[in-house]
Amino acid sequence: MKFSATQDVQVPIDRVFQRFSDFHVFEQAAIRRGAEVRRLDRLALPGPGMMWSAAFHLRGKRREVEMEMVSFDPPYEMVMESNSPGMLGTTTLEFFALPPQGTRLRVQLEIRPINLSGRLLIQSLKLAKGSLSTKFKERVAHYCTSILAQEGVADAGLPTEGMPRFDDDLRHRKRRG
């Protein structure tokens, strides 16, 4: 099962890559959403070999996943592989310079089952693929919008109205109890 999103940002490629390689920000966002995240490596600088362990709830069950950075080619590409009981995944972020000072970001996520429980989970996700794909694209667009705000770019034509914020999920869960 594959998800992909492409987004143009009017910020230079090295700065966009820098924002996407600030892994502490992503770790904290996952923790705010209720996930447990632990860094497994001791690398001082971002690069291949970075590893994380995460646990979260999805579809009513606790899921555990380990992720490893397998390719890190600034400012053009990052590839992470993930492994969980039942599934393997690959996340690829590609950055393309656009004239005069823009960047095109392509994010692809592919998950593959490796046993029966993984196949069942993928099958249930396929039933909701349309809404999951929309959420995936919205989150990528929202993160790009936050990069624009951090860079002081007022408006680059990205849709922001009605878009969920990174911490909206957590607030929504708290209201439901």
C-alpha cells in the first residue's frame, strides 16, 4: 500500500531539507500525540544508522515499530525503513530545487505485509485509503506551511484553511475522553 504527497514550497532547498531533518521536532510531535518514542542510536549528526523505536495505538491496538535511516543525502533525499510485527515500510523524502528559490518536496510511504496479521491490517487500511491519503497529504502540506511561517514567508499559495494542525489530534482525543 502506497501513500504519496508532493508539495512546492517557496523556500530554498537546503533550508527545507534542514527543517525535515530536525528529527527532534518530529519525535516531540509524536510524543504529544500519545506515542512513545525512543532514540536507539548515539549518532551526533543526522545520517544513515539513526534509529528509533516507537509505540502507538492504531485501529484499537498497540503497535510497535522500529525505524532506521538508510539513506541521507543532503539536501536531496532521506530514506527510512521501518519494521513492525506484521509489516515493513519505506518512507522516502525527495527534495528538488525549483527556480528561483523554491523546493518541491515529494514524500512517499509504502507499507508491505509480511504475515497474516499484517495482511489483515493492510486490508482494513485499504478500506479507508481515500481518507488516509487525504490526511497524509494534508499533514505534509501543513508541515510545509509551518516551514513557510518559520522562514517568514507570508503566502506561497499553500492551502491552510480548514487544515488540521499537528496537535489537533491530541486535543480532539482529550475532548472525547
